[in-house]
Amino acid sequence: MNVVFFETDDIEKKILLDLYGDIDYDAVSHTLNAGNADKYSETEIISCFIYSDLSREVLEKLKRLKFIATRSRTYDHIDLEYCNQNGIAVANVPAYGRDTVAEHVFSLLLCLSRNIPHAAQRTREGNFSAQGLQGFDLYGRTMGIIGTGAIGLQVAKIAGAFGMPVLGYDIRPDHTAAMEAGLTHTSLEKLLAQSDVISLHVADTPEAVRLLSDKEFSMMKDGVVIINTAVGAAIDVKALLQALSSGKVGAAGLDVLPEETAIHEEAEFLREAFSAKHDPETLLASHALLHHRNVIVTPHIAFYTKETVEGILRTTGNNIQAFQEGRQLNVVNGTVATHHDTIIAKAG
């Protein structure tokens, strides 16, 4: 059964070789898209990250596809309806990067609090003036964490080490775990009103879409810092731009943006098909954030360390192996038949 791993860089290819060098697979650096899908019409198993096009239009060209192993926690980039209709199982990597993502939160926060990018650029230019680079202490400032799962709790522990009081909000709070992490659960309204720094760690669900918009920004302290390493769509970027302009938000550190897979397609903005699929205003707002002085945007790398990437590839390989053996592991559309079921059906 042939397997293709899309969107792999040299590091990932080396890890795959070490882990699965004795099985039949191909690893390519490019994404799967409408332009190259015909080349993979005989492929039965594919593994992608979030940038490949897994829409109906593309999946229809993969005539023998039986299994998709996404190397991400989220799977909204996959047309699950098409997969369900055509017996294609989909598996994800449900948990990874607890420490990795939590550390990236503070990478962003410290860069913002001490103006590190501007300071580094200034000294590269031979300017050692401190004018305009005054920062602020984290000690004593309140950290608000929205979404207190494994990553959110790890952020709370790190915040505590900086001497930051920590508030948390979650629709299913674990008070015992929160106490161990030094976090106090409260209402979303109180968290927004009392936090100096707000970090998002919500799941990719319909409820998370535009969780922070005009109403929520209006409840916050003036000069609040926003960090988002979770879900791009959780922040209304047009509202965020307005809040930055008014000073309500002092700075933002973003590792995710809404519709980030389409942001680089500037030349496509005016095409009717592109406008039907994406919201041009959201994309333009995201572009504006990329160039805002008080915003740091990183390219979805909060998870991207050697240890986490290896863990993701190992879980993905386990998902594929389970499917080949007729078992379901981390399958998100659980009613779909396994490869073993398919073989039995054909034999019968």
C-alpha cells in the first residue's frame, strides 16, 4: 500500500528515514493541491500538515485513497463530508507540544515586553540608542489563560515562575489541576477585565471562532498584551487591528492567523473563485498585522522543535500502521471502515 508524506522538510525526511526506512513510502516537500493531485491518483494513504488542499476537488482525483493521516491536531482543512461519503478514514495527532508551545508563548511575550526585534534590528544598523525601547516587567502582572488544558496549565506554571498571578477560564475547568499549576479559574468576563496579558489555548471548534472580538476587547484593560498560539480564527483580526490603533491592545504575539494558508496568495485576491472561498477583508487585516510595529507574527512554529516534530511523526506512523492492521487509532471519523474491513468486503 503506497504512502506519501507531503510537506516534509529535510529534518522531517531524516526522522522518517530513521523511523520508517524499511517500509514503502515517499516523502515530498511540496503540498498536495489541485495542480499535482493527478500525479497521486493511485496513492492509498497520504499524510499532510495543514497547508495541503484536501478539498473535495482535490480528493476526487485520488481515486484509490483510503486513509488521511494529518500531522496536526486540527482537521478542519479536510473535507470530512467527502471522506465519510467515500469511505476514507481520517486520523489526527490529538496531543503534542505541551512544553514546546508553552515556551513559545513566553518567547513571544518576552520579545514584546522588551522590544527585542526592534532592538536587534537597531543594533544591526549600528544604532545603540535605547530611545523608544523601554520595556515592562512581567513580575506582578496578571496572566489570563483562556483554555486550561495541558498547554494552558503549562503556561500557568511558567507564568508563576515569573511571579505573575494567573487567572484561567475553561468551559470544563479541572480545579485540582488548576490548583497544582497555580491558576485560579474565574469567569471569562473577569479574566478579560483583570488580565494584563491574555493567552489563548482553545480548541479548534465552532465556539472558538471570533472568541475575541469588539465586545471582548472593550472589556479589557488598556494596553493589554494578546498572545495566540492556538487557533487563528479565535481572534477577529479586524477588531484586533482597531484595538491596537486605539491603544486598548498594547501589543500582540501571534503564531496563528485566520486563513493563514491563503495569506501568501496575494495575486489571487481579485479572482472571483478566491473571494468566494476566502474573506478578503480578513486576509487584508492579517497582512496589516504582519507589518504592525506592536505585533510579532511567527509562521505557525510554536510546536516546531526537534522533539515535538519527532513525536508527531511517530504518532502519525502509528496511526498509519494501525490502519494497515485493521485497527483505528486517533481516527476522527470513526464510522469509516478500516483497511482490514475493506479487504474483507472485497473478498466477500
